[in-house]
Amino acid sequence: MLTTAEARESVLSSMQTFAPEKTPVAAANGRILRQTVRAERDQPPFDRVMMDGIALRFADFEKGVRRFPIQAMQAAGDEALTLQSGECIEIMTGASLPRNSDCIVPVERISVEDGLAVIDEDYSAESGQFIHARASDHAIGSELLTPGERITPLDIAIIASAGLTEIETTRKPVIRVISTGNELVPAGRSIAPHQIRLSNGPAIQAMLDAHGYADGDHEHLVDDLEVLRERIGRHLDAADVVILSGGVSMGKADYVPAVLAELGVNVVFHKVSQRPGKPLWFGTGPQGQAVFALPGNPVSALVCCRHYVIPALDAASGLTMPLPEFASLGADVRFEPDLTCFQPVRVLSNAAGQVLAIPVKTNTSGDFTALSATDGYVELAKEQSFFSAGTPVFLHRW
């Protein structure tokens, strides 16, 4: 069996890169950026006034002048006026700095009497105060955003400021989620005592959506070779990524690996030395499609989806891989099998500023209800069997 690191590397190296496409800026939030965004202009593009008040020459103030005739008023968006010596210009926040001025006195520290702006006697001004200097944020042509970022609302502001109406992003991959098993019954339908509710498919869809992959239609298939062959084949033809849940272990009704082989899917690996999720299957289709066959146990399916499927989609989309996150184990954990343990945890912090991963017990890998109280899972090395509280561990958030 592959180790978890070997399995993850095999998945990532097998993924094809999803093509870029032009996307309207209004629809780009959450998409993965595939181009460099450069500044269209200096920012700010002029010396920008930061306070409502008056603009004056500091040299006049420095000479002791406190009463300034008001030459004019200049609002944001007005063309910059030229200040006359010994006078002031009423100015608004966001306006360009009048020519010949180099100091702003806020409106709270002046009074207006018969066309004169009178500065409070105890006010101390400085040259250049309340002026946001041209190009002090960045100069024209500066690199503002780089490929590989997931676009946020804050990035939309930057893209719009660069004068762009559309942006190159990764094409949204087509993903198909398939649940297999005669025992599964979707919500809303009558259920017999020997059956269970279908939950993996909707949970996998939700996890994909939470990570920015919304095109993940779901279908439930019974354990019938003809049905599996026909329907999986159709999904394989339509999708970039196919994710199956169930039918991947060693039972007589676990048809998925054999059906995938018939459909020309090349197995890359089957089984990983981990718990939960040991029966994980991964392969590539005839056109390079990625095919994940996740175990049917809910905890196993969700852990494998988060640990292998999501990073694979991110890599194929051109997303820059995040730095690893660490936490301190919040309690002792003993795990005897010679397998990597993916231990669900709740994440807390303490007064010392430590991030703590508190283990949450699950009643076997079928106990998906326990996951609701967790924030992710930690990775405990297969070479150890005892992990004391305080041990630094890799943290993977859901």
C-alpha cells in the first residue's frame, strides 16, 4: 500500500490542468486567477486630500498666518485649482491637492468669518499633513495580483481599479458525484428497516461547493453491473472528474473497480495505509479524466474527499498550494495500527496564543454525526502509536 504522502503525490501528478477562460469581473469572485493584474495608473493617481478642511501653503502657516481668505472651494472630482499665495481653498476628502498647496487643516480646527478661514490658535500644522501622496500605494505597471490566487471581494476592487472588465480565470471543472449501493435511500422516500439514508453524495457535493467547485451533479446507482457500466460511462464522457462513493472494497457486490477497468480507466492505486479511508481507489480515464472511488463509510468518504479530491482540484485549477497549518494536540491519542491516523478534531485557542486540536471520538468510520462538532482532522504519523498532548501535528480544516 502507498503511504498517504505517496498517494497524494500520485494524485497530484496525474491531474490534467484545467484550461483558462475569460470571465466577466462581476462573475469572477471565487474563481482562480490565471493572469497577472498590473496597475493601470499610479495609486492614488494624484496627491489626494484625506480630510475635509482647507488647503494652504505651509510656509504661510509657518510665518504665523492664521487667517486665510477663502479663494475657492474644490470638491472631489474637480480639476485641481491653483492656490494663490496667502490664501486657502476649501477642500473636500478625496479631492486632488490644489497646485501650490502642501498642507491640509481639518475643518474641525477652523472657523469661517466673513470669507476668512480662521485656524485655532493652539493648532499645530505640519507640511504634507493629510495628503495621500501620488503613487504612494503603487506606481503604474506594478504587479497587483498574481496567477494562482482564489479571487476574493477585496481582489475584485483591485481588478476593477486596474480598468479590467474581464479577467482570465480557470474554467470551472465538470464534476460528477456517484453514490452506489442498494441499501441507500434518498431523503424524502420511504425507507425499510434494513436500509440507510443516502448522505455521502450530498455531503461530498457540499464540500466541493464550499471549496469553490459548484458543478458537481449527483446520481445514485444500484449495485447492478449493467446500470453501473452504462451510467458511469456516461458520466465519464461528460466530466473532468468523477467521484464515486461505495462499492470499492473487496465484497462480492463491490463492482466499481471492475466496471472502471471495463470503461478504460487506468488504476493508479488502490488502498492507502491510512484510517479511515484505507480502500481509496484512484485512476485516470481514457481522456485523462480523474476518477476517485471513495469508501462508502461516511467518515472515510469525507476525509478522502478533503485530503485527496480537493487538493487535486486545486492543483488542476492552478491554485497556489497553501502553506501547511499546524496545531498542538489538545489531548493524548493512542493509535496502534501501523497506519496513518486521520483524527477528527475541534480547533480551539488558549490564552497563550496556541492553536489546539482537540480530538473528537467517532464511533467507527460510519459515525458521521460526530463530525458536526469538528473543524477538520489532524494527521498522525504511522510510525508512532502514542501521541501526547502538546505534540505538533498537521491540521487539515474541512
